[in-house]
Amino acid sequence: MLPWVVRRTRLPLLSLRCVDCRSESATTAEGRFRVNANSKLLDVWLLVRCVSCDRTSKLTVYERTSVRSFDPAELHGYRVNDPELVASRLLDPLLARRNRFSLDWTGAWRLDIPSGSLDQAWPVQVAVVFEDPVPVRPERLIAQGLGLSRNEVLRRIKCDVPLRRTTSAGFTFTVMAAD
Ligand SMILES: [Zn+2]
């Protein structure tokens, strides 16, 4: 089975309305946390910036949380703005739900396909693997990956998930020979 891999090329933008200029796009930019200690309770925020006017807003990661409940390595990561921690928090659906934003993956990911992959006997089986939770519509991903029209995709592809339903979970499909 051929592996296709979906992976991010940078962090996605956030669809988040700016309270100043009403723009709906924000970025984590270089990726910064702010940690605020109040006796033994900590607040942790992820800072994001409006793409239009540069206004900074704070996304709540932890609110009034006991210092002792933090893993020391993780807490250190917040203090030094660990890029991997920025990525994992930003991509955590809980943070998005809590702070009411969605991720804008436009131009922030790519599809890696092994070269010469269709030089083999039909039908061909492909397994799509997601290294990052990029939401894709299987129909569009397959059309792009194989250079087929959407109609050809509908005719030649057998897929184990609905072709038109957006997903970020791995799936497999079979490409049938062209007539
Ligand atoms: Zn703004």
C-alpha cells in the first residue's frame, strides 16, 4: 500500500475576530506564552497577534491552576516559549473551543507522495496518513494527488470514508484503472 502523508509546513493562522479592527485573522507569529503567578496559582496564556493591526490578544491555556499540578518540564516550556509546545497547544482542539477560534490551514500544509508511485499494476491502494490534524476533503486531496478531475475521482476511487466529508483522520482508498 502506498503511503501519502499530510503534514504542516508552518503553523496555521487563527480565524479569530479582532476587537479593534474586526479583522478575522490572527497569528501566533514567533510563538510566545505569558505565565502569571499569583501565590500558588498560575495563569498561562498563548499570545496571538492580529494580522491586520498587530493588536495582541491572550488565549487562555490555564487559568488559576495550582503550580503543583504542572509537569515541571512543561512549565519550563511555557516560560521559554518552547516552539513545540506552542504548536501542540495551538493545535489542541480544547484550546480552540475554549477561546472560540478555528484554525485556518490555507497554505500551511502539503501532501507528500512517493515519486513514481503509480507505475504499478492496477488497482493501486493508497493509505493517507496525517502527521498534523489538517482538515481535508478526501475528494479534493485525491484529485490533487493524482491529478484527476473530481468526476474521475468519483468514477475511479473506492474509499473507506465518505469522499466529501472533511476529515483529519487517516483513511485508505483504491484507484481503479482508467477503463
Ligand atoms: Zn486588528
